Amino acid sequence: MKLIFAIVNKDDSSLVCSELNKAGFSATKFSSTGGFLRAGNTTFMICSEGKNVDLIIDIIAKFSKSRTQISPAVLPHGISGYSTNTVEIPIGGATVFVTNIERFEKI
């Protein structure tokens, strides 16, 4: 058995969850926050047989789109004030971790 943790942008989470369910996979989801942009994410926990891992990752990848976001430029440490410069930052996509598990029960 495998446990898949998938961290997905909150804007993509409903579609990812729906597509996983359509394919017959159950997922537990919870809100999480990224450290870099402090943006909202959804973390999915999915337990499945090892043979399904690639299919699950394909579904997550297909419905977790990368895009860019305009964000205010961060001033160097120690400098206060407001920057009128902006930077384009890539967001979205997914980060996926796959681990082995010894036991899984649905009670």
C-alpha cells in the first residue's frame, strides 16, 4: 500500500477532488498554507495500491495547472518602505509525496 500526499493550489482543489472521485479514489483533504507566498493550498491524503500511484499522479497533474501571479517585490531585509515594483511568480501545479504504509483500515 502507498500513501500519497498531494499539495495542490486551492483554486484547483475542487476539480482535482472531483476527478479523483470519478476515477474511484477516495481522498482526505485539508487546508494548508504554503510558506513562500503564504498562499492557500489543499493537501490531499490518498491511500491506494502501488499499481494505482501513476494513475493518481496523472490525474493530479492534469488538473493542477501552473500559472503566474503578479506580486509586489519584496524589499531586502532591513529596508522599510513600500516597493512599487512587481514580480511575476509561478504558482499552482502540485507537490506530491509517495510513502509506503504497513497498514490501512477504513473503519
